[in-house]
Amino acid sequence: MSYFAYLLKSVSIGTKKTYAGYSTDVEKRLIKHNSNIGAKSTRGYKWKIVYQKKFKTKSEAMSYEYKLKNDKILRNTILQKFDK
């Protein structure tokens, strides 16, 4: 099984939020976020996937998710490179 760390960006008007997470199925997880049954901090917003990275283990994906959550410079670099 593969695991993914991902970065979402809000497409709701007037917001500039991002959200980092991990999942085995990013598309399915995005549907949950956009249906207000995802993480509490994502409720009330609409999201798009900006970036995802594949890992062999859950631990690796969780470690990278932690890095995304805590490294604003990395988040901004990813947004500039992949948010088209």
C-alpha cells in the first residue's frame, strides 16, 4: 500500500488557507474535505490539491506531513511551483 502526503489550497473566495495531510487515497480525502466531513480546520471551505508526494510507509508520509505543517517556507515554495 502507498501513502501520500498532500497540500491543499482553499479556492473559497477571500481566503488564502492551505492544509497539509496524509492519506492512502488523496482524491477520496479531498471529497471528504469538500463535503465538510474532513478535518475540523477544513470545514466551510472548498479545496483543491496543489501537491502530493508518494511514500512506501505511513511513517514516512506522516513525517513529511509534519514537515509541511511546520515549514512555511516549504509550503510557499510548493505553492509557487505547483499552484497553476
